[in-house]
Amino acid sequence: MSNQTENLIKGGSFLIEDVNYDQVFTPEDFSDEQVMIAKTTEDYVVNEVLPEVPYLEKHEFDRSVKLLKSAGELGLLGADVPEEYGGLALDKVSSALIAEKMAIAGGFGITHGAHVGIGSLPIVLFGNEDQKQKYLPELATGEKIAAYALTEPSSGSDALGAKTVAKLNSAGTHYVLNGEKQWITNAGFADVFVVYAKIDGDKFSAFIVEREFPGVSTGAEEDKMGIKSSSTRTLILQDAQVPVENLLGEIGRGHIIAFNILNIGRYKLGVGALGGAKRALEVTIPYTNQRQQFKTPLSSFNLTKEKIATMASKLYAAESSIYRTVGLFEERMSKLTEEEVNGGKAVAASIAEYAIECSLGKFFNTEVLDYVVDEGVQLHGGYGFMEEYEIARAYRDSRINRIFEGTNEINRLLVLGTYLKKALKGDLPLFQKVMALQEELMMLMPEEPGDEPLAQEKMLVNNGKKIALLAAGLAAQKFGKEVEKEQEIFVNIADIVANVYAMESVVLRTEKAIAKNGLEKSNQKLLYTQIFCQEAFNKIEADAKETLVAAEDGDMLRMMISTLRKLTRHTPTNVIAKKREASVKLIDAEKYVL
Amino acid sequence: MNIFVLMKRTFDTEEKISISGGKINEDGAEFIINPYDEYAIEEAIQVRDAQGGEVTVITVGSEEAEKQLRTALAMGADKAVLINTEDDLEYSDQFTTAKILAEYLKDKDADLIIGGNVAIDGGSGQVGPRVAELLNIPYVTTITNLEINGSTVTVVRDVEGDSEVIETSLPLLVTAQQGLNEPRYPSLPGIMKAKKKPLDELELDDLDLEEDDVEAKTKTIEIYLPAQKQAGKVLEGELADQVKELVSLLHNEAKVV
């Protein structure tokens, strides 16, 4: 790679190095064009898609196909496709904004995401010239629709355990595929599937499979709990005839495509979850203003204010951290040379670089979404349980997000696993940092933050990083090679890391906003930051304590606990008061506001 | 065909509006293209696509209006002109705006000028007709259909819900009523192209106008929100009794009969 990439922020490095606010991308950095793109998408979804959702929920998928075509006419399918193949070659931020706004429509957002993301991207990123020429122009307009077929009945998270096989025919012209791919989004109408199969039963590879190829068919439409407005079917391959030129990437290297596409899918899902959560708040707050009990609007009750402000502070964290990650991608991908882009390898390396951030964004944001829709239903009371209220659908639609694109458990396990791998490979000086920290902690005196805004939150972020390193170092030292069996500790550490990343993201974003617009205009952001950091830090403390107790005992444990106590010593923020204050603007605007 | 659109940046009246210090609070307000001007832009684009020519969108205002001009360019207009009065004028009214626009337009050989029938903020509906008057060209307001055949123009005008068909000729100024068309979304390719389209910025000086030439003819004395609507009363009981009660309420409480 060129020397330009040397200045780029390394994946996972936020735990080890501090960055300035001008090194992170925040939503306040959106360009005018990006804001316009978001608006066009939102207007399109609200005016054109939402009225169709009741029909889509009843599986009237000819409407989905029409909507995708009209989305294509507006350019909403071509963001990630290069211009020479009929796309718009937009930046990653624009592409993320489209995904965020599409998510307003629930299952249709999934339809869109499966098409432009996991469906089309393997060809964009790993296709050869002929494949790009042949497929991308029609995918960019929506004339053809794409799907992604990885999961099988017996292999979900264990993707490489796929049983679908491919065998070259005797003439050497076609691969013959046999197997079943399960729960394939868009399968009801997709024209092109990216399918994974093992050549000769052992070489995991990717193929572009057209619906019209002999031997390709789909099963019955699944009856799902949520995202009913997206099509989900089994893709059946019975002696399916796939021309040899439709092999995608190299033989036996399908996992490179699969895992990198998954990484992108993950952060995009984090973006989508953000969009869904904003929408949930946008339908919930007006309800709390209209609905009266005891002759008082629900929004006048302090407990309602508490709920609304908590939801919004979590949303702020989800938004700040996911766009920070998007910014990292944009920064790195935009520096690739044309040659590197076409080679595929550098692209894969760029994506893999931020695997940790992708996993964090996936599980953190989908759980924010789940929290927000759950409280959204709660604030609707009994009406929230009725399907005529949008929040009921949002609640059902949310649930799958914690399962697909790698369950949240798998994504949590990946965090420490990836850190340890990066440390062993020498990509990140994790162990050095841990050792330096252990020395530092012997002499540690608790800090007293200053009075200036964000001083306390910065201290919490700082100490949160130390706690994460302490816990990760302890786990690695204590369990050695067996550490992977300590899944509970892995999960605790992943949660600590996710909260640290989110806390740092909100602090930097708010700091940037204060520097630019002053304290007064950034007050809502400051409130969210104070609320979120306090609550996240409480969680960090609990996760750390549980981890220490599981890993150590006796005097060593007592020493560790005392270190943790020093690292967690602070005068807590009065979050009840902060939430009441933050709720005022939210209840007035009837939506997530800053 | 040389087409001009008169556009205004307004706050979104669907959002909550608050007033402080006798002014509408712009903090946190959302700003949009005046919705009636969106019809005007759409119509201009459609006429250009059918007849050829060029669409120029003009606004009088501050630098902030650049966003709305870019949106118009993203919808498909060819050029945009911002007449920036921020530094020159503290207060302006419909006369001011019309005078500036007419001064700009007088040597532009406009065939067709389209504006919104009314702006949703000020709501005067005067700027279009005043510009036509100053340019000495015919105008038709609140139009719902426009057909151009050579220099003959057939316009359907909305008259309080009825339609009036008017035949007139170019050059012409019309103002758009809801129903004229369905404004398009700025497409993503349109948004990207808009970046490169010309957006000129002028000041009064560039039009050889002095502040006195455009001094407002009116003064705004006060701005206030409509009074909070009181909860209504639902009468119950026999119909005859309800009528009696209603009459007595109108007479004694509301004191309107």
C-alpha cells in the first residue's frame, strides 16, 4: 500500500491511542450534497414506500420490485457502483445515509440493503471486468435485483461448514451446484444470487448464479416474526448449471469475499438500526403528547421524560459511533488507487482493518434499536400492542437485527478474538500497552476532573480504556491459549470496548460541536453525552468487576478490585436531572433532535 | 425558451414555529423551498424539456438560500442566481423584492417567468404580479395548467375552486397553484450534477440599485402566533334542546348573535 495509508487510523486502535475531535468524522461534517441525498431518500421512503408497506407486509412483492425500480431511477441503488458501470460512485457516508433513511420502511429497508449491499457488493468489490460489465449496470438501475446466499440449514454462524458443493462438468464449461441456501432475502424476486459452495467439497468459493440458470429454484415464502415486507425463501440448487466464468474471485478464496461482505453488512446494519430507532422515537414522542391519562399528557410525566431522554441519549451514542466508523471506511477506501480498487485484495484488507468497529457497530446499534422500539411500545401502552400503530411493526422488525449478519453473540466474541490476533501479528501494540498500564496502575492516584464541560466524561473514557485493557490483559495472561473458551469474559470485554468506543465517540463529537458552535448551541449534545457516559460507565464497572472475579481470586483479586475502584472513582452525574432537561427539546420537537 | 423561476427560501410551516423578540426564531427551524415555488420549478423544467431552452432560478435573500438554489439545480434547473441583500438591507417587503427581481430581469429577454402563487411564510402573493407589472408583461396567477403553442399560451387558472381558461401570449409571468404538477425529488445524479452548475451571486450594486430605490413601502409592526385553540364543547341531549343551548351559548357566551 502507498505511504498515504500510513496516516490512517488503525482498526481497533481507539483502545490504545487517543485521537482529537478533528480526526473523527461526525454527522455535523455531512456535506450539503450528503444532506440532500439523505433528504431525497427520506422523502422517497416516507411518500412512496411507507404507503405501500401494508401491502408489502402481505407479501405483495411485485410492489417491492416496482419500488426498487423507482428507487433506481432516483439513483438510490447506485451509490456503491462505479460510474463506468452505471453507478454513481458516491462516498461511503452518502451510501450510509441512504441505508439509514431506507430503514424507516422496516422490511423494505432490508430488501434494499440486501440488494445494494450484500447482493451487489461482492460483484462491485471482487468481480472481474466481464462480470462487472455484465451485471452491475442492471443492478444499479434496479432492472435486475440481487440476493446473497450464504446461510444453509446446518450452517449459520459457522459459514465455512457449508454443504453446498460445486463440481466442474466434464466439458469444463459449467460448475454444477447442489445444495440448499436458507433464509435468502429477496429470493422471491431476485435475478442474481451470490452463492457460496465448496468446489469438490472442500474449496469454499463464490459464484454468481442467475435465477434463470437450469437447476435453480426457490422454496416457499417464509412466515417470519418481523420484516414481513421483505421476501425470504430457500434457494434450491439441483444440478444447477453455472458457467465457469461466473466463478466470483478465486477458487478456494470464497471466505475472503464472505467475511468482508459480512463486515460491510454489519456496519450497514448498524446504520439501518439507527434509522429505525430514529423513526421509532418519531412516532412515539407525538403519541406521548397526544395521549392523556389523569387529564395529563403522558409526556408531562417524569417517567415518560426519563424514557424519552434515555432513548435519545442512546441514539446519540449509536449515531456518533457508527458515523465515526463510516468515516474510517471513507478515509481508507477513498485513498485506494484505481489499481488497488480493481485488484480486490487492497479492498478486502481495508474492510478487514475495521472488523472490530464493524462488530461493535452491529451489536451496539441493533441493541439500541431493540431498546428504543421496546420502550416505544411501552410508551404506547396497550395501543402499542395493536398492529394499527407503526411501533408494533417496528418492534417485530427489530428482533432479527440481533440475529442476522452474525448474531450479536458471535460479533461480541469477535472483538477480543480480533484484538488478540492483531496483537499477536504485531498490528497493534496491545500487550505492550497492557504491560505499561500494569506498571502505571501500581502507582495510580484517582483523578479529579476539572469543571469545564466534558472534563468528567473525558476522564471516564480514559479510565474506561484502561479498564478494557486491564480486563483484556488479565484474560489473555490468565487463560493463555484456552482463553477462547471463556466466552462470558469475551462478552464482558466486548461490552466494555463497545461502551468505550461509543463514549469516546459522543465526547469527541460534542467537543467538536462546542468548539465550532459554542456551548449554548451544543447543550442538547452535551446532555446526551453526560447521560450516556454515566450510564455506560456504570455498565463498564459492572462488567469489569464480574470479569475480575471470574479470572482471579485471593489477594490478587483484592488487589485488582482495588485498582478497579481507583479507576472508577468519580462523582456521578445526576442523570435524572439531566434527562428531565434533555426531554424538553425532544418533547417539543416530537423527534430525535440535537 | 428562456425561463426564469422566482424562488423563495421559507421555514417549514409543518415544523413548530416559535417567536422571540418579535421575530420568528430561526434557531432549529427547518428551511425549505417555498412549496408553491417547487411547482414553479417543476413546471419550468417540464416546459424546458418539451420546448428546449434554459431554466434559471432566482432568489432574493441571504447566503443561506444557496442550499435551496442547489436543490432547485438538483431537480434539474440549469442556472441559479442569488441576489444577496444581506449586507444592504435590514428590512424589506414585497415591493423591495419585486423591484430587485424586475431590475434583474428587465434585460434578460425572459419568455416565461414562473413563481409560486404565494409564499407560505409571508403569504402576500404580491411579488409575482408586481414583477410582471414592472416588466410590463401579462401575468396569470394561481394556475393549474399551462400549455404553450408557439407564442400562444393557454392557462387554466384556479378561481376559488372553479377553473378559468385564459388565452394569452409570451412573454408571460404565471404563478403556480397546488395541482399544477407533482414536483420531482432531486435525484442523486441530479444532486451530484448540481455541484457543478453555475450559481451566481449578485448584490444591489451589480444591478445599479441604491438602497433607497428598493426601500420597503410597509412596516411590520408586530408578529405573533395565533391564539391557542381552546377545547371545543360537545353538546348532548335531544336535538331540539341542543339547538336551544347552542343559540343561547352563541348569544350569551360568544356574543356573536
